[in-house]
Amino acid sequence: MTGSKSRLPLALTMGEPAGIGPEITLMAWAAREREALPIFFAVGGADLYRRLAAALKLDIPVREISDASEAAAVFAEALPVLAIELGAAVEPGKLAPANASAVMHSIDIACDLATTGEASGMVTNPIHKRALYEAGLKVPGHTEYLAERTGGATPVMMLSCPGLRVVPVTVHEPLKAVAASLTTGMIVEKGVILARALKHDLGLAHPRMAVAGLNPHAGEEGHIGREEIEIIGPALEAVRREGVEVSGPLPPDTMFHEAARARYDAALCMYHDQALIPIKTIDFERGVNTTLGLPVVRTSPDHGTALDIAGRGVASPLSLIEALRLADEIGGNRAR
């Protein structure tokens, strides 16, 4: 029995076909009853999934569907696939530039189905950015591309695992540039988007947010840096006006042990590793990347294409399983 919280299925993109996305898709479907997964369908090459299932000796039937509405009737007995054409044969672990357009086409279809309400949301398997850049992708990655395609919303990356949710304010900035790039407005914008997501996407009636300082010991009242006083602190009042209990700026080194995590529902962090190190330490295999601030639901496994192990059947589907669960939870909350 599946555990869908939404009446609509989820659209799961193919990702890089030479990576582990197709095989963890098969593995997730095989675990659908044990893990009580929501109904989903894959958007990709139907023959790719069939050949991979046979190569991995997985007894998984694959059935093509013509639209999202057919997924529910198929899901119990076979992996539903909304089929697209690939540009070249797939060899696990080896990129084929001719398949880049199919990778993007899969994302476009899933996004459009989520936008029109035919799918409750989209879950994106990992892409290989270099291959897509060479094919003409003009933005840094999935998140920016989806923000642009859905109307230019400000996307916010939330990473989560059982027991912790984090949002980095600055993301792919060199550490030496973080302090100079950090602004009160940036913290307010991302904090407000997180606050609204905690309420409306995650269903928390009285959400609690912890905000990390930038400096050791949160600056020690200005003795080890003044960013907490001059930049971070002024932003917190604006976030509190969203009806969220906000604590901080807090010393980052004491925020993430078990007892501290019990005191908040999400942490707003100032830079990439401040947020991602605790997530990946607590539960590396079950991390999920969620894009907040979009008009569509979008989650993704928090790992890459893993070309080095693709096609061997050793990749873990746990992150994808958690991404499917979370997308279904958010879709159900938004529907209500």
C-alpha cells in the first residue's frame, strides 16, 4: 500500500541517463510497498529502464503511459513511464552528449505537469551539469533553471534529513567572499521564504527557526566580528513578523547537537558548509534537497550522478525515497 498524501502522482525526472538516476528509480519503485511510497511516474526512456532492470536482474516491469492520469492505475503492478526519445544509446558511466536534450526535455515535461496541476510535484534525479553546459544550459543548475521556467521566483535551497532542516543564505560563494556578500536584505528574503514554507509546505502551525551567526561564538558581542550586530540581527525582526519564533544569531558550533536541534524546526545558516556539514554528518544517505519559493513542488536526492558506480546496482535509493516522501508531503499540504 502506498502512502500518498496527495491525490495526484509525482513526476520523477530521468536525470543523467548514464548515472545512477535510472537504477535508483527502479529500486525506489521496487520498495514502494515496504516504504509506503506515494504514486510516481518516471519521465524518461522506457527502454532505458527495461534494459537496466534486465541487466541488474531486477524483476521490475515497465509500462509506458500516455499521460500522468494513468500512473495511479499502473503503479501497483509496474513502473509507469511517460516515455521520451533518447538521442543515443546509454552506457552506464559514460556521458553521451547526444542525450543532453533528452535530459532537459524530461525536466521540462515534469515541470510543466506540476505547473498545470497534472502532477502534485516534481522530483529531479541528478544531472551532470558539465554535459548540459556543453549542450547550451545558460544557468548554474536545476534550481535556477526551474525558477526561470516557472516565472522568475527567488529559489531557496533547503537541505533536510531526519532530524534537521537547513537553509544556507549564501551558497556557492568562496569562503573569503561570504562576509562581503552577506546583506540584511538577503537574510530577510531567504528567512521569510523559509518561514512561509515551514507553515504552508510543511504544515507547522507554530514554526521555530534558529539563525546561525557568521563568526565564531556568534561574534562575542562584536569582539570577533560585527556581522551579527550590524547585518544578521536587524534581519531577524522582519522574519519574526512572519509569525515565526526566531532565535539567534547563535554560535554555530553549539547549534547542531541533538538537544539543540530539538529546540527548532529549521536552521538558517550563513554559508554553504555551515549548513551542509551537519546534514551530511547526521544522515548522509537520506539527505534531500528541496527548492522553496517556487510555484511548483520540487525535491531532489542530495547526491550527484555517481558515474563511477552507475549500472552496478550498488547505489543507495534512500535519498530518492526520502525526496519522494517529502515532495508528496509538501504537495498534500499545499493542496489542503
